[in-house]
Amino acid sequence: MLALALIPGIILFFAVWKFDTVEKESPILLLKLFLSGVLVMLADIFIRTLGHNLMEQSYNGSSILLYIFIDSFIFTALIEEGGRFLALKLLTWKNREFNYTFDAIVYAVTVSVGFLLTENITYLIKYGSAVNPAKLILPLLSQIFISVLMGYFYGRAKLYAGSGDVKNARLCTLEAILVPLVLHGMGDMCIATGKTVFIVIYVIYALLLISFAVFCLIGMKKNDSEIEWTWNDTDDNDPFEIDVTSLILSRKKAAEKEDGNESKM
């Protein structure tokens, strides 16, 4: 059972890692990302316990679907995906190793694997051999593919940020948070209802999710772009602070080039 809890996540991690053929990430950075996923999982246990206690005290039995919705989207998806994204951003956004867009997928998957393997181990400790194998495998697979999408949008955000495109950088950052949150919440809600129609929806959802994630994975692999460094990395609190001097100089050079072309004409 322990092998079932660990091996699928490890295999998927190495599969994604093998796709990164341009420049492998340092083991130290990957270890930090993995451990950050472990820490997010431990924090998640504490926060979700408080959240569930609060819900049980305030729930009046009026709508079980509303209860499941709040649990799935707020006390599960928001906390887990938000925590993983925070760990991802803090450890990689200003890291000089983050110089290609595909790196973002490797980073996001590494954080997710650390989280999910720890989660599976806690399930085994709590339930032992009575744990449902599907409870170990299905969330692991779906959430790793969700982390691929987080990395996809996060990599695009970094690419736009490097070129000074603030608007699209912020848009892709928002997508890197909201897309995983919505997909995670939808999947958990479908499973939590236990109703046949929602299980069928979940199967369709899972197939579409995997297909889209693989499409994004292959697409970013084929178009793995080098990220420009025109951003000020001295302020750790603001990932979108522009290096004003660099941008002014670049625009000045562009203006001089245009003036030169006009004078020749």
C-alpha cells in the first residue's frame, strides 16, 4: 500500500523532469520545492481542521450541496492551491535558475509531489490498510496534472514579466491561481457528493483535464522560451516591480533607432 501511495507521484515527477531537456534544474532547488510542498501539506491539515470545526458549528443542515461546495472550493482547493502557489512564487520567481518557461512546470509539479506524497502518507497512518486505493491514486493523478497547468500559466507570467509586459504578466499569474483552484474544487465536489451523475461528470472532467494538461505540457516543451531578465530583483515583496532604468534605456535606444531610420528616408 505504501508503494501505491508513493510510486505514481514519483514516476510522474521524473516523467515531467525528463521533458526538461534545455537546462536541468539544480537538485538543491528541487529539494527546497519538494520540502515546501511537505510544509504546505502540514499547514493544510491544521487550517482545514479549524475550517471544518467552524463549518460544523455553523451548519444547520439546510443544504448539503452548499456544505460540500464550501468545503471543496474554500477549505480544500483555495487553501491547497493557494499554499502551493505561494511556495512556488517565493522560491522561484526571483531565482536566476528560472530562465526558461518550461522550468515553471517542473517547479509546480515538484511542489505538488511533495504535498501529495505527504498527504498519502498521512492517509496511510490514519486509516492503515483500510484506506481506499482510489483515494490514494485519483487525487494524486488529477492534482499533478492540475499543477502542470499552474506551471504553464506561471511560466507564461514570468515570460511576460521578463519582457516588461505587466498587464499580461499579472493576467497569467491570476490564471495560474484561479485555473487550478476551480479545477481542484470541481473535482473534489464531484467526488464528495457520491452521486452517480457527479461521478460520471468527474470521469469526463478527469479525461478532459489530463488531455488539456498534456497538450499544455507538450506545447510548452516545443516552445520552451528563454526568459529575459529586465526586472528588478532586489525587492522580495513585489514580483512585478519593473527595473525602470533598464526599460528607459531600452525605449531610448528604440526611439533613437526609429529617428535614424526616418532621417535616412
